[in-house]
Amino acid sequence: MTWLRALREVVRSGLTVERTRLEPLIALRAAAGVAIVIGLALWLDSPAYAASAAFGAFSAGSSTFQRSWRPRKVIALAAGAGLGISTFVGYVASGHTATFLLLLAAWAFLAGMAWAVGSTAGIVATTTVGIMMVTVTLPTSVQGALEHAGVIAFGGLVQATLILLFPIRRWGAHRDALADALAAMADYARRLRHDPTAAFGPEPMMTARSAAAVTPSQARTRPSVLHGPRGLAEHIRPAVAAVADPRVGAAAEGPERDRARELLNAAADVLDAAARSIRHGTPVEAPAEAMEALLIDEGDEVLTGPARQAAITLADLLIEVLDTADSGMSHHESAFAGEAQLIRPTMFRLVPVVLGAMRRELHRDSRVLRHAVRLAAVAALGYLLGTALPLGHGYWVPVTSVMVMRPDFHQTYARAVARFTGTLVGVGLATAVVQVAHPGAYVSGGLAVVSAALMYLLMRTGYVASQSFAAAYVVLLLGMAGEALQQTVRDRLLLTLLGGVLAMLAYVLLPAWETPQLLDRLADYLTANGRYAAAVVRSFAEPDDRRLADVRHTLLASRDANATWDESLRRAKQEPVRHRGLNRREAEEAQAALESLGRAAMLLETHLPEHGARPVREAARFADALEADTAQAARAVRERRNPDWRRVEDALDAWEGAGDGGDPVVRRGAELLLGALEELAAAVARTPLERDVESSREQ
């Protein structure tokens, strides 16, 4: 992508306002926390204290809207504590410019490294950097700084208390994650009616699995219905694929295909009903026609062979989904509930996990490390630049820079555009209101609360919309504290623009382009998919519980690698750089080949043998060859050499030459796996001749 096109996409993305489901009650609760803090501080002390406390309540409230599966009150407390600490240590060091710059750079670096844990930790940590540069201007002594830090932390405590006293949709995010996974599975079943080889992205199931991990305290109060259906959905995915795929399921045309479409449509209706039930906590209302379609008639059933077996498995799973969602049975009562309860560490036990994640990112090619270095350099340089300019409120430069910066190019540039546009609107409107109405401290505080409520309400619609009201909130809050407003529009817009440009330049000077990493991501994806496929095939050679555990473990690793590749490819498409070893068409063809590889393994997973079944000896050799060849091919991809599938081909030839090849479904699956590997070799082939040969072979 050229720079001109990339910038055009950045502007469009930054100014996009999305239509999404609003959460007015949650926004009202967060705004009420801001109102309580401002009112108490104005009544008990002064507008300056009210501004400090409001910053804490506002930022703590904002942090609870980030995507996280931890209790919201814990996030609010952690955010308030972090903001209070950053305010105090920042003021203590602010008396000496060099000391403050070192502290600011170190704090910003750690905030950047927090992205190693996840986006929520990174965003909350970055907020503490921005607040440090604003609130250090409010106190006048060390004791005053300690008091300001206390009231900022008090703002987080108020938000946490309101969440505790007025819970809104408890477990709502977890319910949505599980319901979204079931709804995505329903959509997948409908797409399979028209495209029997349609792809299914890993994101819904990964999100549901992440939501299923709970702390010990959450495990005691979590509704039991939030566990069972996820494990069932994991088994439904290969079952619907096996029914639909004509290579191992129903015939491509005729009565079998019509029956398969009927089953897939019924499955979609049942999954949608279960998703609605879990999302809203209501009884399941499955259509009667769908339940009738799921009945497998022993005498007159159209489907035969593997297709019939997959249909029986699918019907049993769907009925169990309905029973689980309707009765709320625990995972101990479900045969397909999946692995044992996933335990998430508590906040205190999370410390070594965080340190370990940061330590793993301390290498030259780390995207997180580069972001941390950029953040530290820009925060210090922006502070010096803002202080040197004769405009006042110089902290707007570094605050803008650190708040818009993200570890990837597109988000950083899009947020810079959105922040400047939102600041233009918000600062202009707030300044106009203040200059026309000349409100007092209480009226300014009330208007700030209204701005905060609108920001919370529109936070999920896009950065430009929420930033407009966030900018207005800051103007009204600082005006309540006695800050001069005559220069607000002109100077703050100029400083915001300067901060955004500084963030953009930082990414150009120290980039972390995803495009050069595509070959490594592709190799990781190939390795993970090869291990998953080998584990599935090996299960037919050694049918026992240990092999089933290997299949589950390698499936999760393959899913992680798939998501990493998808995210890497998405970012690469948005970057104004090119990869000489893998262009966009080759990347998309390679992705399609690896999706075919994973799909073939998934189809085989539907027919995994039970414990004690007859072993398929030829499958062991094929599995070993598959794992060895994919590992060697991954190294070839990294080194830009052509993959070689000689061992896999020899193993399949020996399998076909054997007198009794065992289950024909397994051998057919092995053929599908080899076909996917050949597609991959054609996609990453280094010579045009190989592409021509593969094209002729397909024709």
C-alpha cells in the first residue's frame, strides 16, 4: 500500500462513527461517580481538589469500559490507585526538570511495556502517564500533592463502590462472549448450506475461552450456564463441517445434500435460540420445526456412512446445548463440557505473570518494546517542547502524543486524526459555552458531568465521537479549577495538533512494521497447524485419552497461531510498506491453503475413535511424516525456500499400497491434508514455472 492510500485509509478510519449497541445505564452509573466526587470535593474543599478527584473518577470510569473479564470494580480500584501514585511521584519530581524527565520517560516506558499483558493493561497504564503531566500542575506542596493523589484514588474508590452497589448485567460481558460464539457457529452453519467448505474464524471461540477463565472468587458466583455450552460449541464446529463437506460428508447433489441443508438450517436455528437464552438469561425457545429436523430416523434416514454418523453427533450436541442453556447444568454434568475450569490469577498473583510477559518482549524485534521506547521518547520530548512554547498548558503536547500512540501504525495515525478532530469540536463547543454563559464552579462541574456521561455513552462508537466530549470535559474541569480560558481554542488546538504530529513522526522514525514479520507468522501458523493435523491423525493409530488431550492442546495452539497470522496480515495490509518475499496475493493464497489444512484436520476430528477402538497402523507413519515435513517446511518458508512434502507423499503412497488401510475416512482425510500442503507449496513457490505447473494440475 502506498503512503497516500494508507493516509487516506487512516483519515477514513479515524473519522468513522460506528453504529453499536449503547449502554446508557452503565454510562449513567459512571457519570454518577464523577458527579459524586465533584460535588463532595466542591462542598468540602475547593475547585482545584474537585478537579483532581474528578480526573481520578473520570479515568477510573473510562477504564471499566475496556475489554476485560475481571470484575469492573477491581479495574476501577487499580486505575484509581495507579493514577494517584503517578500524580504524587510526578509532583515530587516536578521541581527538577531533569529528574521529572527521567521519571516521565521511565514511567512511559513501563506503560508501553504493559501492552505485553494486553490492551486493557496498556490503555490503563498509558492513562496514568497522561494524568501525571496534567495533575502535577494543580498542587502547590508535597502535602498538597499527597492530598491530591488521595482524592484521585478516592475517585476510583467511588466508581468501584457504585459498581458494587448497583451491578448492571452482572456477568453481562461473559454472557455476550458465549452468546457471540454460539451465534457465530449458527452463522457458520448457514454459510455451509451454500458453501460446504466455508471458513470459520477463530476469534469467537478464543474470546469465549478467554471469558471462561475466572478467578477463584469469580468461580464461586459465576452462573453455571456460562461453562457448559462453550465446550459443546467446540465439538459442534467440526460436526457441522463434517455434515456439509461432500468429501467426507453428504453427497454434493441429490437427497443427501438436501437433507444436509435441512440439518444445517435446524442447527443454526437451535444455536441462535441458545445464544438468545444465554445473552438475556431467559428460557430457551427453539423452533419446533428445527427440533423435528434434528430427529435421525433409524429406518428412513437419507444420510449414510460418515455423514450419518456426523449428523447423529450433531443432533446429540445440539440437544445437549438446549438442555444446558435451559437448565443451567454445571460442566460436571455435561459430557462435552471440555476441559476443567480455567482459573485466572488474582490481581496480586498477576504480578509475576506481568513481569514474565514483559521479560519475553525484551528483544530487538518486539513490537511492544519498540512501542515502549517510542512512548518514553515522545513523552519526554513532548514535555520539553510544550514547556518551551510560549502558549501555556504545554502538557497538551505530550498528553496528546501518549494517548494516541498504539503499538501498530494504523491505530496510531487514525487516533491522531480522530483526536485532533474531536478536540476541535469539543474544545470549541466547551469554550463557547463558558465564554457566553460564564458558569460558576458548580455549573461548570455539572456541565463536565454531562460531557463525561456523553463520552461514556459514545465510547464504543468511535474515538472521534468520544474524544469530542472528553475534550469538552477537560476544558470545563480546568475552567472550574480556575485555569484561564481565553487561549483555549487556538492554543489547545495547536498543541493537540503538535502532539499528534509528534506521535506520527515517532512511528516513522522508529517503526514496528508488521509486513516484514509475515513470513515468520506464516511459518508459525504452518507449524501449529501441522502439529494439530498430526495429532488428529495419530489418534487413529493410538486411540486413547492421552492422544485426545494432545489434539485439544494442539488445536488451541493452532487457533492462537491462526489469530496471530490474521492480525498480522490485517496490519500489513494497512501499512505503507511492501514485502519482497511475500506479496499480498501470495499471503492470501497461503492463508487459504493453511485454512484448508486446518479444515481437513477438523473434519477428521469429528470421527475420532473411541478408547479401545481398532488402531489404524498406517496413520502413525503418516502423522510422523506430516509433523516432520511441516516443521521442515516452516524453516524453508522463513528462509524463502520451497517446501518439500516428500515424506508425506511416501507415507500416503505406502498407506494406499497396504492391503487393509483401515478406516477409509481417515485415508481420505490424509489425502485432503496432502492436497492442502501442495496448495501451500504453490502459493509460496519462488518460480513462475511452479505456479504454472500447479495451475495446470488444478485444471
